[in-house]
Amino acid sequence: MTSSSSLSVAILGTRGVPPRYGGFETFAAELSTRLVDRGHRVTVYCRSGLYPDRPGSWRGVDLVHLPALRQKYLETVSHTFLSSLDALRRDFDVVLVCNAANAFVIPLLRAARLPVATNVDGVERKRKKWNLLGKLVYLGGEAMSADFSTRTIADAEVIADYYRRELGANPVTIAYGADFPEEEDSTVLESLGIRSGRYVLYVSRFEPENHPLEVVEAFGRVNTDWPLVMVGSAPYSSELIRQVHAAAGDRVLFPGALYGIDYRTLQRNAGLYVQATEVGGTHPALIEAMGSNGAVLALDTPENREVGGDTVRFFRLAGDRSLDRMLSEAISAEERGGGFDRERARGRVAERYRWEVIVDRYEALFREMTGSS
């Protein structure tokens, strides 16, 4: 252990930092840098193929770059396996494993007497992209997360309830965070040719459970001059991406995956945000939309309702609350002067999802696991 007051923490199972892909990577960045600011030493394992310069540190966080097999079913687990072998050589006080699919390394780490916390994410085996083998891997990962982790972490009560009910686990619930710094907007609106408050924003990986095709098709049935900005990408969904682009008209823009100030500028200035994810726990972009622009339409799922409460409007993919109908109503209301209580959405995020509060809980959990004070 580094000292009586500081900890040495390893984070593995993500693609790495700085974030260039999705929610787990942003989580690793926010948690690691804030722990470093509090005097802890943090190491994040990164996939070397995504970081050709391979810096040794980033904002005070130690970085270890290791390879991964570039194959849909093996990329995550191959990198995590190599990361766990490397972690055994180092003097870590606690290891945070991200994603239940990586739980197969937990017995190895525990055999070396390392305390392991596992953030399980959502019930990922429900994603359509996984074949039978992939679903079985996730099912096994759920069981191993529950059985072998020192502590199991869920980012939503819906997920924690699943682990209690189905696996007899006793997970701790620690949500995802969302803070936007005070800053000037970037030039991304000008580069895309869009105006503040007059565009619809979608942010997710282009995967079936995130319904990018359904969002584009619904938007095509809406009579509006607002554009739809589809932020996201996916390395293993080429056919779906082709279908999405084929269904998109001239009003749909595809800037790719954006991070940092360009992403925050798009969130802050959106007239309306659409969250169409069906699988997972707390979705980072949903919280960020609530905390910034505050006008959100979200797919009606228990997880999204847990996050949004009564500050978000919920749609279904068909029926009387279909997305195209609710988009039309919301855009019309916004053009008349505003149909959302944006301040209530921002207030809910400020109360429940601030990063400093989230990091407080992780720090306390790590101290409990290591017996430090």
C-alpha cells in the first residue's frame, strides 16, 4: 500500500484514456483524474492500437498500453487478460474491473490477494450483436462477478435488483456522473451548419439495441426544418451503419464519434435530445443531456425512467407514444417557446449525478475494501 492515506488503484477492462469511444472510457477518465487530484495513484490500462503515441501518463494518470485481438468477440477479453497479468506484477491496493464480460480474470487477481471491485455495466447479454457463445460468456461473467468480486458495483438500481434476484449478490449501487465545465462553445455548430436550439441530437454507438435506424426513420416522418445530428460509430456494425445512412435524408448529419468540447457544445445547444438505448444501466449521454440542454425524449425502459424520473418524456417505438409523434409535438412546443422544464432536469442531475459525489463513493468503497483510513 502506498501510504496510510493514499491508494494505488488499477482500472482495467476499458479501451483506455483519454476517452475515444464510449461511456466506460469517459467513466475511467473522470474517476482516475479525480482520484489523482485527491492524492491517489491510478493506472489505467489502454489498448495500444487506439493510442499510437502510447504516452506514459495523462493528466497525472499512469497509462499502460497493451495489445488486443481485433475481433468482435475477443478484443475486450484478450486485452483484459493481458492487463490482469501485468497487474499481478505491480503493487496495486485495489483493482477496478469494468464490464462483466471481463470477470473471468477476477479469480486470477483474487488468488494474488488483490481486492477486486467489478462494475458490471448493464445486462449486456441481451444485446442482439452477440451470438450464443457471446451471450453465454456474459452470463458466465455475471455469475463470476457476483461470486468472486470483493464488491460488485451496479450503476442503476434496476441492474442491482437483477443481481440480487437472479444471482443472490449484494451489489452496491454507484451511478454514473455528469458535469459540464464552464467554457466557451467550440466551432462545431458552424462546421456542421446548424443553429443553437434548432436541431435534434442523438448520441450512441450504432448498434441494434440503441435503435439508430428507428430514430432516423421516425425523424424522416416529422415535418420540420430542424436537422438531426447522429453522433456515434461502431466498429463491428457495418451493415446497420449502411442501413442508417440509406434511410437518412438531407436533414440528417453524421459527424462521427465526438468527444471533449465539441461533444459538450452539441449537448448544450441541442433543441432536443433523443435517447433510444434499450439495454444497459445508467446511460452517460442521457444524464449529460439532462444536465446540459435539459430537453430529452427517452425510450421507455425501467433504466431510463430511473434516471429521468418525471423530468424526461418517454416514447415507445410504436403506438400512441411513437417517436415520430412525440418528436413532432416536442419540436412544435419548442418553437412556440418551450415545452420542457429544463431547469428541473438540470436540478435532478445536480442532485444525483455530480462526479465529485460519485468519486466520493468510489473512494470510500476502495478504502473499505483495503481497510485503509
